[in-house]
Amino acid sequence: MLRQSKSDRTLKENLMLASSTALVSGMTNVVGLVAFLAFTSNITGHVANLSKHIVEQNFGEILVFLLWLFMFFAGAFLSSFIVRSLADKSYYRAHSIPVIIEIIILLFVAVYGHNFYRETQTEREIVIAAILFSMGLQNSLVSIISGGLIKSSHLTGLFTDLGGEVAEWLHPNAEKTETVRDKIYIRFTVLGFYLLGGIIGGYFFNLYEFAVFYCIPFILLTILYFDVSELALHKVTRRFNRSKN
């Protein structure tokens, strides 16, 4: 899922990337909403709240929402910077480092939330900032890898794109190409797994609270493992073929 450039990717690889990252985003967003009463996979609602607090001149809240917006931006910036810096050396390294950083951050949230969180306002603001940073990392990375085709942490743009692509597919004067069909498959995959992640996250948070955050890094680890295992299998097969010859 991470070894290919955007021009070399197959539909299967994009579907796997879309499903796994959308599952993570859906779980993270719903758990954040239940635990902190705040959306944690996107910043659209935070921009609206920022505008509201500016009008009401709630300067403390203004600073908090500016921090949250900056953290999402900072995650996206760092992810993009890492990919641009390392892509000419190794696509896998360039794409895996942001995922590793995201795993570390979400493990911190899991450990802190499960063992130390005391529900103070300051703790809430810091933990939300950390989660938004991780979602900025993921959203930027997935967008870069897929050439802008996949954005896994929010659905507003997805519905806009899906509406246009379904219209193109159904319109009698439009050419029904495989490219349009594949895009529709990917949009529905993101939507379905985002919803599934939300259901899973909400259900298990009610049972295990912050311990559910341990599951999210595990899903991200499977993304890293998929390419490593495939590469190892390829090396073993190549050595076996050489020994036969």
C-alpha cells in the first residue's frame, strides 16, 4: 500500500489504503466526539466554532480553536515535507514515516487517556490537539499517495466528488470509463469504512473507554506490515528461483 507512487497504484491498492485509513478516521472521530464532545478527524466544525467565538469575543476559546487548526495544518505540513524529502530515495520510507509518527501519537493518547486522564479542560484541549495533528498527518499522506483521489478524514469533499462522478456515470451523453467507475468504488469504500469505524469506535468506547485507542495504532501497523511482508515474500521467492537455476 505504501511502496508505490501515485502513478503506479492499482485499484486494489487504493481500495486497501482507503478502507484502512477511513476505518481509522471513523473510529478516531467518533471516540473523540464521545470522549471530548469535539470532532477529531477534521476541522470544518472547528472553523465554524472559531468564527462564533470571534463574534462573541471569547479570547480564550479563540486561542484554543486556533491551536487545533494549527495542529491539523502542522500534521499535514510535516507529512508532506517528509514525503517530498524522501520520495526520491524510497517511496516506502517516505510514506511509512508519517504513519509511524501517527502510531506514536495515538499510542500516547491511548496510554495517557487510559491511565492518567482526569478530564480537566487543559488535558482535553491538549489531547484533542494531538489527535488533530495525527489526522493531519494521515489525511495529507493519503492524499499525496493517491494523487488526491483519497481523503480519509472528512466526507464533505467525498460527497461532492461522488455526486459528480455518479452523474457522469449515469448521464446518457457521458462515456462510462473504468476511471470513473474506479473512483466511485473508492468513494463508497471510504464512506462505508468511515461509517463502520464510527460504529466500532462508539460501541467499544462505551465498553472500554480509552483502551479502544490501542486498536487504532494496530490498524495502522497492518498498513506498514502489508508492504514489508509482501517485500519479504518477493525476496524469498527470488532467492528460491535463483537456487533452482
